Amino acid sequence: MPLNGKFSKLKETLRQMESVIIAYSGGVDSTFLLKAASMSNLKQILAVTADSESLPKNDLLIAKQMVSSLNVSHRTIKTEELGNENFSNNSPQRCYYCKKELFCKLKALALKEGFSYVLDGTNADDANDYRPGRNAALETGIRSPLFEVGLSKNEIRELSREIGLPTWDKPASPCLASRFPYGQRITAEDLKKIEESERFLKRFGLKELRVRHHGDIARIEVMPEEISIFANKERRAETVSFLKSMGFKYVTIDLQGFRSGNLNEK
């Protein structure tokens, strides 16, 4: 189906839903879904963002600003996935427990306030990745309109650019829990370490960035072409000093460069 045909089908699918809650992270997919909903003459739209230790505070601020610019109602709810041992023990099913916590709260909110559907931003490409959170969506009856009409991430970026969304080229920003290898316990203190470390490194203007937490070791991933940034002696010393102040004993640069979801490789 041509891209414009998929977009038309998406808007028609949304229009028929009448009233929706959208799980909103501020990222490329959920922002596009929210904009499409606002263009589809629904009776009622509510964007809801989960506020938890796993979400960088700057991401929450950006999400609030984005929803305000779209003139859509917005709410934040507190999620407490760290209180679930199945999440904090960080098994390969971690994302399932996180999403189940969020989706159950969104479904309860929809039932209480009379919304017809709860939606998320899952896209067609997600079917090809390891996504245990998808099972949580299916179990709780969450709908994924971008997935349903077959829109890929690149198509969503292209349409986002065409309709003027500033998120069209925004890098992915998965939750902070994704920085921990499976089996390594996740704590609020360690999530804060990662958040502060990445905030510090973003000052260097890096396009893509992850600080992976391997106990005493901080493994920094940037795009291969940006690894040379750390050849600068002063910048390297700043980086080591700051990350050691966060509690890491060793600071490393991954010579393979940034790879989304690489902790799933094992």
C-alpha cells in the first residue's frame, strides 16, 4: 500500500475509535500517533505519560512540551515497576512487567473515565525485534494502530517530516532500564547514575549515546564516527572524572559503536 494510503487508513481507523488514551513517551512513534489522532476528528484524546525512575526527567519535560504544542490534553501517572521483583531482578522478560504495570493503569483509567480504547506506539518493525512488552499489550487489550496499518519506523519518520513534527529525526530514547545487562539487578540509585552520566555526555553534541551499566564498569556507546571525540585528552579526562564521581571504577568506550538493543544479542 502507498504511504499516503497507509496514513489515510490510520486516520480512518482512529476516527472510528471515537475516544482514546494514548500511552505517550514523547518519542517518534507516539508523537506521530498523537498527531494523527488529533487530525482524525475523534471526540476525545488524552495523552498519558508514565513518570517513573526509568524515565529521564528531561524526557518527561520534552513530552509535556510536545503535547502542549499539539493542543492535546495530557496527564502523567506514577508507575512503580521497581517495586516488582520480576522487574528489578532484570530477567529477559523485564519489559513485559514494566508494560503490564503501565497498561493495567491505563486500562483502569479508561474504564473510570469512559474512554473507548487505550493505544500505544508499536510500529510494524517491532514485530522483528525482541519485544516482551508486546505480550503485555495483547493481554490487556491495548491497540497498536501504527502496527495494524503496517507503518514502519522509516515511514513514520517520513510522514512526521511531511506534517511538520520536530520529532521526525529524533533519536530513540528507550527507558533507562535498557542500559543494564539481563540478570543485573536494577535499583533507583543505579538508574540515576545512568541518567546523570548520559546528561553529562550529551554536552558534547553526540547524536546517539548510551552508557551501559556493567557493575563497576561504564561502557559508553556512541556512533562509530563520533568515537574520535574522545581522542581529545581534556574531554576524555572530563568524562572519566565525571563517571568515576558517579561511582564507576572503570570507564570504557565500545569500539563497535552504538547498537540499538545490543544487550539482547546474548
